[in-house]
Amino acid sequence: EPEVTQTPSHQVTQMGQEVILRCVPISNHLYFYWYRQILGQKVEFLVSFYNNEISEKSEIFDDQFSVERPDGSNFTLKIRSTKLEDSAMYFCASSAGVYYTFGSGTRLTVV
Amino acid sequence: GDSVTQMEGPVTLSEEAFLTINCTYTATGYPSLFWYVQYPGEGLQLLLKATKADDKGSNKGFEATYRKETTSFHLEKGSVQVSDSAVYFCALSTTSGTYKYIFGTGTRLKV
């Protein structure tokens, strides 16, 4: 069964540093997403991406965040100048429509 | 806007007990509804789904019925096992073009 692959599984970074979280969506999917889950809390929508542009973003997705599909296969989330409160599990997902496939997540720890 | 409300946890049950986790939603149009399960330290796994009113989703002994009249999608299982201990998330897919998911706050089940 096709999978969404996320790397790394765990990243530790210093406050103020930039991080890039990587995702390889399922090859024939057209919609790509990032979600965030702060430890013990709900899963929150960050951004959706379609046709090489952001189609929707949440209030959380401010200028600190950006997404890119640099080479037609990878889908990345960049967080500039990380803060302690960015520590969370970040999930990538892709879909051909309403049904998602989620990746296993990247746990980001900002110290 | 669209939202999902889940019962507060944790829910603590004895093995073989009956499980109900309540979920209600607010949405425009007719969203698809989902239950996801998250085991400790792991990602999100789709447990079951329903796409229209009166649909019943089922998987691994879990069931939920899409009730449009009560805007509910309660999760049930007739006999829980220790291995069912996890966090359960109810979610809906918005009917806008981006297929954004909105999750409930999650309910922790301890068996």
C-alpha cells in the first residue's frame, strides 16, 4: 500500500534556528497538507497545497512558516527562527480528494 | 465555522466492557466523517469513515453511524480489549475545495 514518508522522525533544534521538515507524498496525489499536534493536544490544520500553491492556511501558519514542492516529489515545511512553542509533532498528508494518507510524523523539539 | 466536539477523557473501562465515545459536529453542507486512532508514540491511523447520512463505518469491531439529524458520529465497540488503549480522534472533512480536516480534541481510552 502506498505510503507518505516523513523525514526525519525526530529533530531537535535550538531556538532561533531554521528547520525543514520533509515529506514524500503519494505520487498520484494532488493535494498536500501539513498538520501540527502539540503534545497531548488536538491535531491542528496548518496549510494545504494544490497546483503548486497554497490553497488554504490557518492562523497558525504565519510568516514564520513556508511550504514548497521543490522537485515534484518532495513537499517541505520550513520553520524560520523556531520558538519553544513550535515543539510538536508535525504530520504531512496527501490526498487525491477527500481521503487522506497521513505520514508517521516528525517530532520537533525546540530547546 | 466547522467544528468537532468530542467527549472529554480519559475514559477508563474494564476489558470486555462496552465503549461509546461521543462526537458531534457543526458543518456547512455534508462533510465526510472519520475516526482516527493514535497509539502511544505513533501517528494517526484511520479507524473508520462515513461519507453520507446513515452510512455506518466499521473496522476491527468499532462502529460509527453518520447521523445527520443529530449531527453526530459516535464511536462504539461492544467489547474492548487492553490493546484498544489509545487516543481516539473524531474528524470531519470540510466541504470547501481544499478537503481540510478538522479534528476533535481527542479522547484517551484506558482499558
